[in-house]
Amino acid sequence: MKTHMGRLEKSNLSDDVTERLVEMIRSGVYQPGDRLPAIMEMARSFGVGHPTLREALKKLEAIGIVEIKHGSGVYVKGGQDVLLVSNPVYGKAISKKLMIDLIDARIPIEVKAVGLAATEGTDAQLEGLKHLLEEAEANMDNDVVLSATNMSFHREIAVASGNAVLAQLQEVLTNLFQLEQRMILGIYGSREGDHKEHVGILEALQQRDAELAESRMQSHLEGVRDVLRRWDPKQNPIS
Amino acid sequence: MKTHMGRLEKSNLSDDVTERLVEMIRSGVYQPGDRLPAIMEMARSFGVGHPTLREALKKLEAIGIVEIKHGSGVYVKGGQDVLLVSNPVYGKAISKKLMIDLIDARIPIEVKAVGLAATEGTDAQLEGLKHLLEEAEANMDNDVVLSATNMSFHREIAVASGNAVLAQLQEVLTNLFQLEQRMILGIYGSREGDHKEHVGILEALQQRDAELAESRMQSHLEGVRDVLRRWDPKQNPIS
DNA sequence: TGCTTCGACTGATAATATCAATTTAGAGAG
DNA sequence: CTCTCTAAATTGATATTATCAGTCGAAGCA
């Protein structure tokens, strides 16, 4: 075990630098969107070689905290107010069971969130949900926009719940396998049916009826679950 | 945009190598526990310099897929199925509302998980839960061990649910503000009361009664919520 | 047989040089 | 004056070489 000061718990220089950068971002020295000093400059000020500094940055990039742009600079991406981040490099094949597990996990979270949104959501938030549904309706033929809008609808409900943890869980779960979810729902789902259910959920929210909102969200997501169950990975493989 | 074959979607060599290594692990060329070839050897066979290879490995290390041991080698760790991680640069102060939000988010997740565990859990898994409760009972005076054991109890229930997403959500939520949760429950909670409730939950699981398990978990976590509500941040500040 | 030491293997770091991508500044034309 | 284009500066990316640091296994000794 190393006994040098500052190296007590870490086994190498690049991980030390990683930690120091994490602490600087955590403490607010750098904010999301900020550009870090140039790599050579940071290497000098940390007193390490630039390959060591690059290794540290690659670690931070791997978990989404920074973004390294060739010729431009290194930018802070993650924020101090985010509790969870989704793993950018999922290393196993995506199975049907995993997709089912995902929707099974989303159901209790989103049912809870919509019930809270019915009582806690502000009028402005409900108005925002209404705009999203209007946008969805105007883009029934545009798969990309429609899918993104529908995901925003779910996400904004969680925000309207007023529960910070639920909102962030929703954010992370929405981002997981986003393309895959879109593909499956695109093949097997019904856009109009989805939209009608979303409208029904919004109406329950507008009536401030938590039980009705929960019931409708449950039905909606169970419908999504049924769609996912119909996915044939052999016939429509992902990636 | 690069047009070289194999570089179409990636902007640099080290990220290419990262992807190739992930694919080798994903496809089973290397299994958890396997040792990868030496860094210099891999650099030669991938046709890159060794700092480039090291950058790729640092990325994989950052997300738990490999472990790099100085002087020993690089080992596959099995983190390739991690869906989400907690944010290392989270920097906001812990508030009472956040602790309440956290338990409010845990309730639907853990109620769902325990219901699934009642039907899906293996006998061996239920046996493991029983051992945990025995360990908890033997350590009622040891705050650290008791707290860790109780957290493992909750975590293993999520594992017994057979839902990979729920298990990982539980893992992450359990680890969030772990010390803080332990401190508050230590001041305001009842060890014996907690333990009795855990025993009741296990009995419901052993009876394979999903509804009873859910009901008991709900009551248990609402009790935890009540404890958290009694926390006075002014009188017992955290860190 | 168990412990210690040494050598080989492996990872870690730095320096230097060169290449690649982006940004900025200046000049020229309309 | 504004816009476009080009060149230079800045910044990131990679490779090579040399040296240092940690681990592991084998051999030797008690």
C-alpha cells in the first residue's frame, strides 16, 4: 500500500487526477457546458504527463461527465444535480426479457408519478403536457418526432410529480434502449391508440383525479408491455 | 465525418478499441474472471500504440467491465450488464425533502419487487434472506453491520424478483445517501421494530403470498418514511 | 516444508515528435 | 461594411522510446 500523501487510497496517478477533476466539478468550480483548460495545460498544472491526463479524461468521458472534442476542447457534460446516469456502454445483448423487465420496472414508477402529478402538478405543467400532445398529434407521420414527444410526455409527468428522485429515475429509464424501444413500438404498436391513451391520462390529470390517472397510466403501460411481448427478436433483431 | 471503413461512427482509435473489446466480451470471447492479454500484446494485435490501448481500457474500467491490476494484468469483471450508476459529481446538499422523495420513490419499486419475489424467488434465494435476518438478529448492537445487513435484505429481495432492472434500481437507490440514511434511522428508528417487520416480510415470501408480502413491505417502508419525516436537519445535521 | 529473495513479466508514466480537427484572424471581393 | 475563403494557431490524438513500479513464480536456503 502506498504511503505517499495524497496517494493513500488510490493506486495510480491517472485515477488521482480523475478524482480531483470529479471534486472540482462536484464543488462547482466547473459547471455543465464549461470548457476545461487545454489538455497540455491541465497536465502541467496537475504535474503529470499528458497521456496520464488523457487517461483521466477518458474515464470521465466514459461515465458521461465530460465530452472531449478533437481540436476544440474538453467540456463538462454532467451536472451536480443529477443523481443517476444511464450506462453509456451496455455490454450485453438486448434480450426480450430485458425489455419486459424494463417496462415492468417502469409501471410502478410511472403509476406513482402520475398519481402525484395529479395532486402536485402545477397548472403550467399540465399546460405543457397539453402542448406535447398537440405536438404529437401534429406529427403522427413522423416517427422520430412522435417518439421523442411521447417520451417527453412521460418524462414531464414525472417532473410534475414534484418528486426529484422519481423524475430522475424516469429520465434514466426513458433513455435506456431508447432506439430499441422506438423500433419495437414502431413495428408492433399503434400510434393512434397510444395517443388516445395519453389524452385520457392528461384528462385525468386535469381533473386532478389521482386514482383515475393511475388507473389509466397502468392500462397504458400494460398495453406497451403487451406490445413488447409480441416482439420477435429473431424476426426483427435489434442492431 | 471520417469515411475510413470501420471508423464511420467513431471519432478516434481508442474508442474503436473500446468498442471492439466490448464486442469480444459481449460475444463471449472473454468471460468474467478471464484475464485479457498483456497490454503491449493487445496493442500489437489491435495495431495501435499502447497509450491508445490503455485509454480504451480506462474507459472499460470506468464502467466496471474490466479491472486493471498493476503488475498482474487486466481482468474481465462482469459489469457489462450495468444499466445505471450513481453520479459521482452529485454535489447538492442533502435536504429533508430529498430524503422523503427517495423513500417515496423506493416504495413502489420495492413493493413491486417483493410481490415478484414471492412468486419468482427460488428456495435458495429465500434461504439467503433468512440467513441475512439471522445475521441481523445477531448484530442488533452493531450499527454498521446491522445497517449493511438490512440493506442487503432489501437488495436481495429485488434480486429474487428476477427482474434485472428492478434489481439494479434497488442497488443504486440503496447506495444513495447510504450513510445519511443509516444515521437518521439510527437516531429516530427502532431496530427491533424494523427487524420484526423484516421477519414478517420473509414469512410472507416463504408462504409465497405476493399480496401479503406487498402489504407488509408497504407498511414497513411507510414506517421508514415516518422516521425520515421526524428528522430535524437543524438539530441533527448531516456532515 | 515453509519462507525469502530474485528475476521475469506486466502495468504506469513521461517526454518527444508527428498527425488530425477545430477555431480564429486576416485579406480580398462584392 | 459584410461575407467568404484561406492560412495559421490552437487543441486534441497517436506512436515510439525509455524508465519506473508492482506482482508473480521459481529457486534456494533453513
